[in-house]
Amino acid sequence: MYSLLGIGALVGLIMLMGLVSDKSDAQVCAALKVIIKGKETFIDQQDIAKLISDNHGMVIGRKLNSIEIGKIESTLKALPYVADASVHTDMDGLLQVSVKLREVVLRIINKQGKAYYVDTQYKKIPPTLKYVPRVLVANGHISEFYHAPLEGIKSDIVLDLVDVVKHIKQDDLWANQVVQLYVNEQNDIELIPRVGKEVLVIGNADSLQYKLDRLEIYYRNILPKVGSDAYEKVNVKYSGQIICERRGDWSIDSLQMKIIPRN
């Protein structure tokens, strides 16, 4: 008896699978849903839908099994603004497209005036008129060009600029205080502050926290005594020193100090 029940259940399952398969083969795409993930909005749902239509034809109304999901994913992943993409269908005829956008951390304007972005993976992203991310800008004597989407960073100075931005983004004080980065003729990185008129020279990204600690000492112990108009530049490039260049003349104040690590 149990054998007959088992055989009956198996036959029923096979028939059900056949019905499901027939429905799947006949199911047409009833709707397209696009999900955008990420902080940036270089492209939106309408852009994605149009891209799919332009490259793969209209999907709504077509049989799901005729839609080349793999090719759609490849088309989306080829976009310089896209970090990842996946396409899925369901039994109700929904074609769901999920796109994760790249996160940019810095806008570079090189010495020729050409602009590009750099993302968290040190890849170059082209600018677009549609969307301008709210990220720090670095300009000045930067030689590195943008040649192609997603090419890697080649120069030490741009790598250092990205590392500086990544670091200060994690510190509320410096994330609010720094509004721009500049590379001077000596290839030193300068921080342009939101509050104060002095330029903050840090050199490169080496020992960055140690340099920022010295700048905090300047703001806490020196600036209140001399005022914001006293110095044109504050240089912490050299270990153990805070070098302050007076505004309007060539005199320099150099404070030698030992920085005591924080507990």
C-alpha cells in the first residue's frame, strides 16, 4: 500500500513539475523592476531601463526564456559607474535588475584642467554632467591623466591623495575642517581648511595621523595665541616639528616638540 502511495506521489510530482515547466516556458515578462544600490546616483532606474532596451530590445511582453539574462548582466557590469549587477526572473513574470554603483572618494582636476573621479578601489571614474558627487576636490600640480574608465592609479601623489581623503573621512574633526586638497610645486599635499586662513602642509600620506596630531596641537595651543591672520602656512611635513610661516614676510617660527601618543 505504501508503495502505491509513493508511486502516486512521485507521478503527481512529475506532473506538477511538467505543469510548472510549461508555465515557465510560456511566461512572458510582465514588468521590469530596477533596484539601484549605493550612495552615488551617477545613473538611475530610467537610465538602466533605457540601456537594456537599446542593447537588448524591449523585454516587457517577451517570453522570459528568450531574454538573455547573462548578456544583460554583462552590459551593465561594463558601465564604469557599476560595481556589480544581477538579473533575476520569477514565476509572476517579473524581471528584476539589481545594480550596485561604485563609491567615489575624490575628484581630481589635473594641471591641464581635466577632471576625473577616483573610487574606493583606486579606479578612475569619468565625470558626468548628470550627477556631481559631494566629495573633496584635489587640484594643483597633478600630472596624471584620465585615459580610460576604470584604469588604475599610476602616480604616488594621486595614491597619497586618496589615502589622505580616506583617512580624514573617518575623523569627524578633519572631515568637517578640510574642504580641498592642493598639490604645490614641490609635490607636497596641502590641506585647505574650512576655518582659518592658513594652508596646512602635510607633504605625503606617510605618518598621516602623526601629522594631524601636530596640526591639532597648532589649533589648540598656537592659533588661540596668535590669531588666524598670523600665519600663511603651517607645515608638519617634517617629523617632530610645526613650522609656521608668517603672513606678509619671510620669517618662520619653528616649534620643536615631542608628540606624546594618546592613550
